[in-house]
Amino acid sequence: MLNVSGVSVQYGEAVALDRVDLTVNRGEIVAVLGPSGSGKTSLLRAIAGLEPVTTGEIVWDDEPVTHLPAHRRGFGLMFQDHALFSHHDVIGNVEFGLRMQDDRSPPDRRSRARAVLDLVGMAGYDHRRVDQLSGGEQQRVALARALAPSPRLLMLDEPLASVDRERREHLAAELHRIIRAAGTPTLLVTHDLDEAFTLADVVVVLDGGRVLQRGPAPKVWRAPNSIVVARFLGVTTKLRLPVVAGSAATPWGMVTAPPNATTAWVGFRAADLRVDPDGPVGGTVRTVWFRRDHYLVELDTADGPMTVTSSRPPAVGDRVQVRADLEAAVILDA
């Protein structure tokens, strides 16, 4: 088990990480999710041993590793740009990781390299040049290289960032399958919501070098603990409502407020508000965007601005009605 306790990282006067606590249990996939500049990569590099820690401890099981060099930590790292060697073929790249990490004989290294290439779906690619591979294939080779030494922790830096969006969903599912099959506890960092919530058991939201929320992925998605986290997780419509007898009255019905709240924020993601002729809330269309399988519509309503979805494009200035999925509402103490 990885235990990060009170870890801070500074670059001169700039604080990249501020007393971060983090745990990765055996068999668990943890995603650290945050915007650019939030400290995600600094955290990954500190755990890997590539960045000095200003304060705090990094422990694997009961073994402190804070001051161990990277090659003695037993962790595997897949870089965002894959960092493959163009002068090596596929199997040479995978074997490189083994040569750096253990003292296997050449035949044993070749056998292990082929085993992990098979695991990632690259069997038969041994002697292909890496610069002749697609982005998805290069990602698999980089993953095989990280897994080859049987690391006790696998770390992934924005693992799908270099893959085009059309293939990202498929590759995310494949990556999840491979990690599960390998059985290696995994820590990944990403700014992409789909990537984090597709891959992870636990999501940690990081911003400004601080952990804002952590918990099981479904719980973090359904119950952000602050307006800041809710906004980052896609909540675009927010209503500030009074609480009476433990409930808040939205335009679509009553919702249960947080305990002891006198005022509540009730928020919705755009997907949970839909244009519907029978909806009880009316608004005037301000902006319309085409989003492949739907339209994103900004409205001005008596209850404030709203961002909703529609299957057809209304015109700017049209009056439309809106229906909400109340069960999907994000409710916070205001």
C-alpha cells in the first residue's frame, strides 16, 4: 500500500504541492484529477523519486521511500509522451525496462517482454519500429515497458492525452482491462473527466497543490463537496435556494437539503437539464452549440442562467421549456 502523508513540493517560493495526503491500496486504481497547474505531475514525480520532497513522507507498506532514488522504489512510470526509444524495436523498448530494474538473464528478459506484450495486445509486434506504430500502439508498448519489471505500483501521467478523442474511449476501456489483468495497484494523473471516471476506483480532486476531495469515483461524481469541485466536475447551472423544513424548492420540485442548512446550492450538469415542450421552466435561448449527438443551449430564465441540452437546435431568441432530472441534482450547503 502506498501512503503519502503531508507531502509538499516547492520550486523556490512557488508551492506546487501543499501538505498532500494520498493512499493507494493493493488492487486499487486511483486517479488524481485536476486542471493544468494543479500539481498533478509534481505529485507523480515526487512519488516516483524524480522530484525532491520539501516536507512529508512517502511510504510503501511500512518502508519509507521518501529519500530512496527512483530506481530503488520498485515503481513503474508511464510518461505522457511515452518516451519510447526510436533506435530500439518494440521488444527492445520493453526489455530496456527490465535491464534497468532487475538482473534477469537475456532469455528470461525476452520471455517476460513477450508475456507483457501479449497482455497489452501487442503479441507479434516484437521487431516493429516504434515510429511505425499508431499512437494507441505506442501507448501499449509504453505500458508494457512499465509493467515488465512487475512494479509494486504503476504510475501513469495523462495516459490518454496523446490519443485522439475518437479512440480515447475504446483505449480507456482497454487500459482498464490491462491494469485489472496485471493486478498492479495504479496511480494515474489526468485533467480529463472521462478518463478519470472510466479508469478509477477512487478519484482525488487536486487544485492549487491541495486535495479538495477524495472518495469512491461514483460518490465524488454524484456528491461534489464544494462549488469549486462541482464546477470542475461539469456542474454548469446553479440555483441558490432557501431551505424550509429540511428541503429546498427547485422549479422542478423539492430536494432534500444538507443537514442544518438554511440556504442551499442546487446544481445541474447540462446533460441533466433537457429542452422539453412539457417542461415546467421557460427560458429564452441566448447561445446554441452543436456537440455531435446533441446541442448545448444557454438560456436566460427567471431563475437565472441555465445550460441545457436539446436534440434539435432552437434559434437564438426562441422561448423553450426545460425539464430536469432531480435525482441527478448536486446539492450543497450555501
